[in-house]
Amino acid sequence: MTKISEIEVVYRPAIGRKPIIQSALDSFLEIKEFFNKDTISLQEQFVCMYLNRCNRVLGVFPLSSGGITGTVADVRIILSIALKVAATGLIVAHNHPSGNLSPSGADKDLTSKIKEGCNIIEVKLLDHLIISSEGGYYSFADEGIL
């Protein structure tokens, strides 16, 4: 009798009616629904959207909620979930409670770290969005920063 457990892998994504992302606007319209509207002007939140090879959404994971000027976005958790759901694409988003959509130096550094990690596991970082409570957004992809 062995003391080692057998690992079984089962993969059955329910993707039938999930949206296909074709632009930053598509990303924004889908991902904004996962931000807490009651606190979007108070607390920074970070959300990850995972996609398959056809850019169909596999799911969204609300990663963290923090304070007025920041939240934790652990790259290891972001990437581990990408592997778990067999994603080939990733879009991340966070809000700026101030309403200022310009990326900070920390935002740019984090985007570089996520992109570097994605390259290692062969997942494409498609975009990083900064959103505001007023309904606007900033797309790193549209601005050529990715």
C-alpha cells in the first residue's frame, strides 16, 4: 500500500456564453463589474481576467482590496491562477480612488513584473487597465506601454 496520493486532472471550462475580448473597451466593460461600486472611490482594488487562446473570458478573480493609495498585487498568485485555469491570456485592472487615470511609477513597475512572469509561463499579458469611479479608463496596451 502506497502513501503517495495519485493526482487526477479534470478540466471542464464552462465557456459557452462568456464574452470574447477584442479591445481595451471590451475589457473595461467586462472587468468594471467586478469592482465594488460602494468603495471604488475610497479603496484601491485589483482584479484579474483570464482568457483562453481565442480571448474568450475563462473567469475573473478579484485579487485584492487595499487602502486609499494602494493594494497588494501578488504576482505569484496572479500567475498561479493563470496556470490553474489553463489561461493563455491575462488582463489585469485596478482603480485609482482619486480618479486620476495616469499610471504611477509603481503601476509601471508592477506591469513589468507581471509581464516578465507571464513570459516565463507562456501566458500573454494583454492589458493593464486603470479605471475610475467616473467610468473612464487608461489602457497600457492602447498607450503602447506593454
